[in-house]
Amino acid sequence: ISLLSPPPHHDIYSIEDLAQLIFDLKNVNPRAKISVKLVAESGVGTIAAGVAKAKADLIVISGAEGGTGASPASSIRYAGISPELGLSETQQTLVLNGLRGQVMLQVDGQLKTGRDIILMAMLGAEEFGFATSALIVLGCVMMRKCHQNTCPVGVATQNEELRKRFRGRSEYLVNFFTFLAQEVREYLAEIGVERLDDIIGRTDLIVRKLDDGIRKHQLISFDKLLARVDNEAAIRHVTDQQHGIDHVKDVEMLHAAAEAVENQKEISLEYTIANTDRACGAMLSGVIAAKYGEKGLPEHTLNVKFKGSAGQSFGAFLVPGVNFKLEGEANDYLGKGLSGGRIAVLPPVRSNFEAEKNTIAGNTLLYGATSGEVYINGRAGERFAVRNSGATAVVEGVGDHCCEYMTGGRVVVLGQTGRNFAAGMSGGVAYVWNRDGNFDYFCNMEMVELSLIEEASYRKELHELIRQHYLYTGSKLARTMLDDWPRYADQFIQVVPIEYKKVLQEEQMQKLQQKIAEMQRDY
């Protein structure tokens, strides 16, 4: 199955979106330091200032020299500028705006020696990333086949035979970084300082080399690169970001659900919710995951019912055993990173509108979900199930770009879709009710193929998903379909990625061959 590198981030279109993502991640793990990576380019300082205001803990300035082995050649050759230029602009902009003290700065891009570290520190960096050099130490020969599973030295491959060729040892890395640190220590002693912190942002310590006889070198001005902002603001990290997660909804829920979390006792809770309650469920899931790992709680352990208009990232990272039922509506990012929990969204009981004709949830739902279930008794916005890699979802209509870059899971759409359905979809299966017979017009056919649902196993799967949808939401449309199933089943279209279908067929063939071999042995 094709690998897309670097992956697109369709949950981030503004600094506000980034701030929401950082808030979500900080909720699920308050101890984690949230890092944002920026490509070194002209104007990166302005972006870095926005990232700092979005409350990132660490900003990474990545130079043009690096790049993953799976990156397109055009990205490796033309994306970005030298890390020195990007780092200098970022440092000056952050200091000028009084933001430098609350973030850490990291830099990467073909750093190899202690001198590289010293220069980057003087330009403002506090942390330093090593990738290419570390891989070379472990035996990488830079074949740039990381995405093809054919690495000849076994560094980046899942092929067992090729992995046997790997000759790297942890001692090699220990030696490399030990000597690197020793070189840094020697430079610091030569400068006359005790700690690396003492030279952070000290561009005044960078001295131009004496005339080397090359006239062109003397024509280059480093004034802007080495400029220092003199406004008495911090020039390195001195204080932590304030993320404002001490009074979120989950703090109250964790107290009420203590018996469920500690002793796995079944508990039901009810709350009213407003659109100011963001990332509801993220902190709760983080605590459960820290205690029980990915297995979470037993099914139906914690059942929480909400009434109102949920804020962004409702049910983000929800773990197994936690079930959310929302009677009202939800904003963007519902079910982001869903990890085994279940979310049901339905209109208020006294509402008199037709659910399947009205939007009840926002954009970019199920972004990066790995498992779990979502049932929505109404329409959702754009980019539904983008980057879904294992969750099951049933919805009664979607906007543009549904199932974009999806790699796994099941999605059922009981209504109209927007344009560009299944763009970049490389895994999973989608079922779409083709009521008007024009779904092929809205589907991006580049990587998928459409077919009627003829296999009994797929019909059974679809029927069960719609039954579950009715069970958890009481959907009138689902009830209508179940009551006249043979007729409605013929109106559904199955969407399957071409490469994914080949993999499934190969697996079925292998199972069949294995079964035949077992039968032959028995005889």
C-alpha cells in the first residue's frame, strides 16, 4: 500500500487550529512537552511567534539539508533554507515580541560536529536534532529507499531477510554522542564559559574569520543574521507555558468517575455541556490509558450522557470502556484520535427537524482515529474520517473530502456526500447510500473502485453497522432501512482502495491455500 510522505495535516489551517491541537494534546498528557516543527524559510519568525502564542512548549526549526528518505526528491532539493537563517530570524522575532522566554528552541538539518552545536546555540537554539548522522553511524548508506521496504543494510525495512543485514549497535551511538559532547565541552572551555546555557542567543560571541584571500567572502554582510534585539527580554527559555487545563470539564468527571477508573466499577454520569468545554474526554482518557494501557476499561464501564452544544474535540482520544452520548450538537474535531471509545450524537428529544437533512457535527471528525465507534444521527461537515485508520463510523450525510487519506476502518454514509470523496484513501472500506445514483460524480476515483455490495459477508457487515446506529441513536432513517433491508441494500455502493483490495484478496488466497494444505495433511 502506498506511503504518503510527508503526510498532510488537514486539521490545521490557522494558528487557532494549532492552538486547539496543542490544547488537546496537553489535556491527554499534561506532562508531555508539545513540539511544533517548522521548515526554515523566509518569514518563519512570524510563524514561530504565532506558534509560541498557541502555547507550544518547543519549536523546532528544520533546515533544508535534512529530509526523510521517503520524501519526494523535489522536497529534498528545494524545500526550506539553511537552518542558520531560519533560526536567527526566529530568535530575533521571538525576543522582539517578548515570547522567547516561554518556549524552547530546537534546530536540525545536517548537524555533524561540536562546532555546529556551538554556532546554533549562539544563534538561539537550546536543543539540537541529529538524524542523518546518527543513521550513518548505525550503518545507513543513504539509498533513499526507506519507503520501498528494500533497504539493503536493514535499517528501514520490515523484510526479515534484509533486517538480518543490520550491523548497527547502541555502543556506536553512545560513542558518537560522547565524542560530540566532548568537542562541545572543549569549545565552551575555549570561549571561557561553564555551561551551554551561557551562550544561548549570544551572537556577539560569533567573530568573523580574518581575510582568507577570497574577495567575495568580504562582500557578504552578516549584520542581519547576527543582530541582537536589545529590549531586555529573555533570550532563552526561562518559564513554562500556561496551558489553562486546571479547570476543564474532565477534572470534574475524573472526580465523579474515580470508582470506574480505579476499580472498573460501572458508572453512569450526566452533564450539561457548552461550546466552551473543549477536548472533553481527553484528560479522562489520558488518565485511564496511563493506568491500563491501550486495553482501557471493560466495555460499558463508564457511560456519560451530555446535553447541549459540545466544544471542539469532543471525545478526543477516547479509550475503550468509555461511552459518550451527546444529545445536542458538536463542533469540529469530534472523535479526534479516537482510541477505542464510543461516541453517539443525536438531536435533542424535543427537536422537530429531520435529522438526516440537518448538520449536527462540524468538520474534520475522526481525524487520526485508530479504533472505536462513532454514530451520528444527522449530517457532518467536511473532511469526515480524514486519516481514519481503524475506527467505525455511521453518519447520515457529509461534506467535501470525506474519507480523505483514510487507511483503515469502516465508514457508512446514509445520505449525500460532498465532492472529492476518498481522495488519497489507501485502506479501509466505505459504504455509501447512492440514493440519487450519482455518487460516482462526487467520488475521487484515482485510488479506489466502486462496486455494488454483492458478497453476503459485506451485506451482513453493513446491516450490523446500521443496526448499531439505530441502537445507539434511535435514527428514524436507520429504522426505515432495516425494515426494508433487501431494497435498500441494493442501493448502497462499496468504496474500496484498489491496492487494499489486492491485499485482502491475497490474504484470502493464503488462508484458502493454508486450509487446503491442512485438509491434505489430514488425509
